[in-house]
Amino acid sequence: MTNQPYAQNNTFIAIAGNIGAGKSTLTQMLAEAFGWQPFLEGHSENPYLVDFYRDMSRWSFHSQIFFMGKRLEHHRMLTDYPGSVVQDRTVYEDAEIFARNLYRQGRMTDRDWDTYQNLYTAVSAFLPHPNLVIYLRASTETLLRQIAKRGRDYEKDITPDYIDGLNGLYEDWVRRWNHSPIVTIEMDGLDFQHRADDFAYVCDQIRGTVTAG
């Protein structure tokens, strides 16, 4: 008897969610529980991130291009990996949510947005879609509390309006996503990191979706 929710090999699971939703933590926990290979978001590797949070208009294009490149690198690695993988945030979120939000807020120029979109459209056509997306939905209040708790200095000036804008775009993206099943986990009041029952609930939601499919 296996504890894994998938019988087949080479399954691609993607965890989506706003800043502070718990993606990295859940990625690591699911990887350990089910024997999946984790691919974590490279925040610490982004040489533009500190500058970006200080001046989003100046550094938005640079930061988003870096994240796109890192995500594409992960896509190639997870495609080649001989087993099931779980990814912390997708390239789709970078483009459809974070870059779009910056453009909508006037923090990315028309020229930069067009360049970014043309690159994203060209490369995304060749990417394998996840077999399952796990969406961590959380209120702005919950996200800001989690962001403050982890104490990253460069995140201290993130505003409620910025998080609100991202949340709205996440909901739009989830409604439009039709490439694979989505498991939506309501994070308000949930603590899968410290409560075993909450983590078991998340795992059951994943198994239930696969069984239903």
C-alpha cells in the first residue's frame, strides 16, 4: 500500500498562491510525505528583489524577467526528472498575476510589458502543463500576517493594496485555468505546518480530486 495519491510516475504538481500563502512550506511537506522532488522558488537568488521592493517601477521588468528565466529552468529540469515533481509557484503566475499587476498599477511601462508578454507567449506554448494545481487561497489580512511573521526585511513595505491587487488577479486566473484540475485550499484559519490534522486535510483534498478525476 502506497501513501502517494498518484500511481503513475512523472506527475507534475504545481502549488500556486500569493505572497505569504505557504507555498514553499507545503512544497517541502508534500515532497517529504509523497516522495516527490521539490522545485522551490528562488527568492534568495534574485539579484533584483531588494531593489524591486524599494522601487517597483524602476526594477519591475528586471525582476520579472529573472523569475521567468528561473521558472523556465525549473520547467526543463522537472520535465527531465525521472519521477514525480512538485513546483513552488509557476511561470503562469509570474506572467498572469505578478507582471500583469505591475503593469496595471503603472509600475511597468508599455514597452516593457509588450516585451515581457511576447517572450512569455512564445515560450509558454512549449511548456508542459501541470497535472494538478494546488491553489492556496488566503485573505489579505492572513497574507500580511504571514509576511510579517517571516520577517524578510525587503518585504516590510508591502502594502495591503498591493496584496489585494494580486489576490484579485489570482481569482481571475483560477477561473480561467482549464489545463488541469485545481485543488483550492482555504488558508484562513488553516495551519498545515503545525497541525497534523490540517496537513492530513490538505492531503485528503489532493487524493479526493485525483480519485474523482
